[in-house]
Amino acid sequence: MPVTGVPPVRPRPARRGPSRPATAAIAGLAALLGVGARPVQAESDVHQQVTVAVLRDAAPYSYQGADGNWQGLAVEMWNVVADAVHLDARFEGLDPDGVFDAVASGRARFGIGPLSITAQRLQRVDFSVPIDSTGIAIAVPRTERSMGRVLRDALLSSTFLRLAAGVLGLLALVGTLFWIVERRHNKDFRGRHIHGWGTGLWLSIVTMTTVGYGVRAPKTLSGRVLAALWMFISLVLISIFTGTVATLLTAERLGPRIEGFADLGGARVACVAESAAAELVAELHMTCRSFPGIDQALGALVDGKADAAVYDHALLAWSLKQNPDLPINIVPGTLRREFYGFAMQPGEALRRPINEAIALALDSPRWSQLRLAVLGANADR
């Protein structure tokens, strides 16, 4: 099931080149930097043009729109910060490794996007204060499935098929035994082999289902002993069969009740290949079915091919915001909290002014409104 991208954000007039798009909401946020506080002024590098490495294809934080302009939450935060410290940016789209390589080598002065602050990365580059926080979350189906689909899935499940095959095998075995012990002394079991064996099978079935013998009943002592044993065994088998079918129907109807990561052990989990969520699932000694993207993972969840999808909370919230008709909810809570920040070289002269600008932006209600508009109601759950 395809997941559409974030609707294009109307760019503001570029004062420092065509690579600085911003939304109307974030443009209003920039004005807040001068409300109630003096604008942050850089001590050096005023109006200097810098190269900024941008994590590409990382919607809704950093991506290029149809017009080629860079958009996303991280880009909009950078635009506010750049206005505060008087920088002009030349954006260069790179993959994650490329972003950190560019910053560490000095080819780019800053790196932006959904860049997680980790101890390993801090050995190569420095980070600003966090611009956003997220974590690994679980998405589950919102509604129950139809009864027809439940019956189909239950009757075609491997558990039911194995159980049905076992019962049919026992019926055939007992029917054969009835035919062997009765065929020489009971006319109902004589005749052609297929006719006599069919009578034995019929007797096996009616005995198991406790509907009575009708006109066909065992007459030999061996046949009656066999019938008595089969009656008691059948009581147990019918109970097992009925209980198993009821359990299958309930499980198929409601699905696994997943309220946290501890409930994923027996569930069918979908994840995005090579993502932090997939790595976390592996670390927890669980298994998941990998998909190339969140579109396919959520599609498997909707189609009933998975019981849960595990992915970055903010990106899950964004996907559901773009597709409100998807019958999917995000389970409250996250695991392995992550913080996104701007990458920079150690000793960056503008680190403090940049951090002050980020703090002012995060404290403003306009930033919260923009984040809510992009990620939806699930943004902070």
C-alpha cells in the first residue's frame, strides 16, 4: 500500500539563493526569535556562505520536493537558525554515511536531517542540542477483521489443517479395525471390500460424533470393545477439536494483543530493512520480516500479513498523517529514545549561538504547531 509524501511546502522568497525554502508557518516562527528576546548574533562569520550536508530522502525531516527545493522539519529548523546567526547555506544531498564523512572532513560545515546523536558518531563529529526526539515504536491494526476473512484464515491455518488431517486419519484407522473384526460375523460389513470398509468408516464416524449406530452396530465382542474404547477416546478428541477451533477463531478475529515490546515474541512483526528498529528487534532476539520501506511494511499490516510493524515513531506518525484512512494505531510508548541534532565539527565557533537559536525555536508554540501539522496527532504519543 503506497504511502504518499508530505504535501509540498510553499517556499518563501529566497534571500540567499534558491536552496532555502520555508513554510509560511516556519517563517512566522523566525519572527519569534526577536520577540521577548534579543536576536542571537554570531560573533564571526556574519553573512557567510557555508556548505550544509543534508540527509536526502528522509521525509518528513529532509527531502527535495518536486521543484527541487529542500523541505522538511530539519530543513525548516535550519532556516530559522541560519536567519538567527546570519548564514547562507549551499545544500548538498548525501546518504547518512556521506553526511558524517562530509562534516568530519570539513567538506561541509554542518549536517542536517534526522541525524541521531550517538556515542559512536560523537567520536567523529560534534552535535548541536537536539532539534527533535523520537524512538522506536509499534504500529498495530486498528479494527477487527470480517468474519468471512476470519473463517478463511482459521480454516486454512496450518494448525487447523494438521488437526483435521489427524482426526481423519484416526477415523480411517478405526473404521478399518471395525471392518476387520466384523466382516466375518456381521453381514453389514460383508460384500465387496470397499463396501465393507465403508461401513466400518461410517460406524467410526457416528460413534465419534455420538449420533448413534442406526441399523449398523458391532455384533462381535471384539467389535463392541473397540466401539467402547473409541467412544471414550472420541470424547477427548471432540473436546480438543472444539477447543482448538474456538481458539483459532478468537485469535484470528482479535489478533495478538500487542501493548508493548514484550508482546512481540509470538507475533508476526514487520520492519524496514537495515533500520534502527530492525537492529533493535535483532538485539532483543526476536525475528521480523524485512521490507524495503515503510510503505510495504504498513501494507503488510493492513493486509493481515503482519501483526505489528516496528519503526521510528516520528516516521510512523508522519506516514499515518499522510494516510489517515489506514486502519492502524501507534502503541503508546517508545523504546530506545533517540535525539536528532545538527552535525558540526568539534570546536565550531557558532555552536553556542546555534544552540540558543534552536532553544528559542523549540520553546515557541509555532514550532509545536508545525511539528503537529507534519506528524499528526500521533507525534507525541
